[in-house]
Amino acid sequence: MLRAVRMMPRQSTLFFVLVSVLVLLPRSADAAPDPAAPPTPPASSTNTARARVIVAHDPAATSAFAPAPDVVRRMVENGLLGLTGKPTADAAWRSLVAPGDVVGFKVTAAPGAVSGTRPAVVRPLIEGLITSGHAPSNIVIWDKRDLDLRAAGWSRLAQELGVRCVASEDAGWDGDRSYESPLIGRLVAGDRDFGKKENEGTGRRSYVTKLLTHDITKIVSVAPVLSHNVSGVNGHIAGLAWASTDNTLRFANDAVRLAEAAPDICALDDVLPKLAFAVGDALLCQYRGEELTLLHYAVALDELRFSKDAVALDVLALADVQRFREAAKVEGEKKFITELYTNAELIELGVADPKRIDRIRVP
């Protein structure tokens, strides 16, 4: 039984002042959630929607961290059939995109072909789309920087398949479409306003690439299960935000700022609303290393995950990264701040609560 504690008036006043201060104090980094736990839904969210994720798994999908092309091709087809419920891959593609759509395959190029998005996953996706009757000229492989795309072999793959490979920064930035925030960043070469005379509004906008505002009408995002020190994972939401806009240095290296900016950018009409579906390239999980290939921090998962909910795919990837980091702890390693995904749910971009993500396995 709880015993009541009697307080004198002065003691009572001091007690309630102390409690109020403690409640209002901001959470410190030490009070961050346990990294072994997946993100929790925002307390104010009343969202009851569920996310559906199709999981294609085959233990023969990789060997010594290298993808097995024939196995991966079969997994891609099975994933598409599971996602759409269609009897054939051609029918699946026709239900996802229209003949006149310009389909942009968003890849994560900077980490390279081993730790980033793997060409062995994107190749059968594009080949299947072409086989369904889609014009190769209406297919684009894209990320932010041409240097990254070339180094990872994406330009070469595009040439082999007869499709385009375009860096969003090379396409230019649309002066009429942007994300605006009070945070002023340091503009760099390639940003639309770089070199312009500074005024009250300079540096407050991140302009959307013309690749999305003038060209691509449907996005297929293919992202690896790869750690990121700021966003937790090199995933769909942070990756799309970074590749779709300029002037990103102002939030790219700050977890709190990125947690606000990335969902807002993805919510722009030219970004996530154009998503046809997303693929989680979970052939491997590299749980440390960020953009470096560190395979001693990698585990073969031998999975591909298909969903129309990019947030849910990021949440599953983050749970994988956290699980393996926890199993192989490094002393002094900082905990992830994962509000990015709960913020994404708050503005209805997807499901961030793992309990509302239904994983459906296919052969």
C-alpha cells in the first residue's frame, strides 16, 4: 500500500516546482532510446494504418557477400508478384507504372556497388520493366552526384541496358519548387544560390532537382541495409531527401535537424508522392561503416523487401542495424537518434511502428 506523504506548504511548493522543471527539461543525448530497440511511434499519433512488406528470402542469394544473379532475379520477380498480387511480372509492372511514365530508379551510389545499392538487384528490375513493354528511354537510374554514380558502375549498367543515368545535381535545381526553413546553411558549389549575392533569404531554401519536377513521373527507390551515423540507415527517406534537393549541408550532419527536414522534403509533391514502390536491398546488412565498405561489420541477410511504404522499410532496416550493433558492441559508440522516422509517420508518410508492419514471406 502506498503511504501518503504530508508536506508543509513551503515543501509542497518546492516539490511541485522541481517536478515541473524536470518535466520541461529537454532530453539529453544520454536519455536517448536504447539502440537495441526499434523506433517507437510518436505519443501523439493516433495512426492505426498498417504497412505491408513482401519479403523474398533465399539463403543462396549471396556467397562470400557477392550476389548470385540468377537467384536474385527470381527473388525480384517473386517480390513483385507478392507486392501486386498479379500472375505475371509483366502484369505486375503494368499495375505499378503507366506506359508514358518516366520511371526513375533511385539508388544509393556513394557507398559503392558492394555496400550501397547493388546493381544485381536493380538490373532485373529494369530488365523486367523493359520486358513488360516500357520504353528504355523512359527509364532513369539516378542519385545526387555523377561521380558516385560512375564510381559504383551505374553509368556502365545504364549503357548496357539502354537507359539513362542522370545525377540530380547535373539536371539542375528548379527555382519554383523548394523546401524552406529558417536554418541557413553554408552553400557549396552545385547549389542553386551558390555565389549569389547574400540577402535575407539566401540559404533558406533547398531547391528540388529538375530531374523530378520536369522529367521523372514515378520513383522506384532501392536502398541498402547500411548504417548511417546521422539518420541510422542509408535508407529511403533520408536518401530521397538528400538526392532530391540542393543546400543539404545545413541539416545533413545534424540528426535533430535532419529528423525535421528529411520528412518535410519527402512530403513535397515531386518526391515521395511519386513513389511507385520501394525495395529494401537486404542481401547484406552492414551495421557499421556508413559510406565505407567494411565487410567485417556485415552480415548476409539474403533478403529483398518490397513495399509501397518507404518508412516501414527504413524502420526494418534500422532494427537490423541496431540488432547487430548491439550484438557486437563498440565501447563509446553513440546511440542513434531516430525521430526522423516517427516524424515521417506524424506527417503520414508511412508507418514507423514495427508492431504495425506486416511482413509477408514469398519463395
